[in-house]
Amino acid sequence: VYFWGKPDKPDVITLQFDNAFNEKSVKPLQYMEGHYLYLRCPAVEGSPYNILKEWHPFTISSAPDEAILEVNIRVMPSPL
């Protein structure tokens, strides 16, 4: 996990997942340009950010041939 922006208030959160070839020369996830995945964050279910209990689609930011699957999430200011 990487945070971009101000230390106390990031603008973007980058999540990285290992997607390297295994010992059988197979990648765990097969995807192409434009594909997306659904994520949710159950750790914040008891917080004011209850909207994060739902699954949300995020575009995969990395290329299919890379060993790391990357998702970038823009942090939006709270309307409250």
C-alpha cells in the first residue's frame, strides 16, 4: 500500500498485489487492458465511512505482463 499526497491526507492510495508467474508458469490473475476488479474494505465497517462496506469497481492500473497487479484509488473529500 502506498499513499500519495500530504502525509496526513493522501490524494491517492495505490494497492499492489503479487501477480508473478508461479512454478507452473501460470499467472494467478489473467486480465487485459481496461479490465477492472471489485474491492471492499471491511476494516472500516464500524467507522463513519460505512459506504466502504459495499463492493466498488476499480480499474487495474498495471499492464498484463507486469509481475505486480496495481490499483490506484483517488481519495475524495467527505461531503460531511
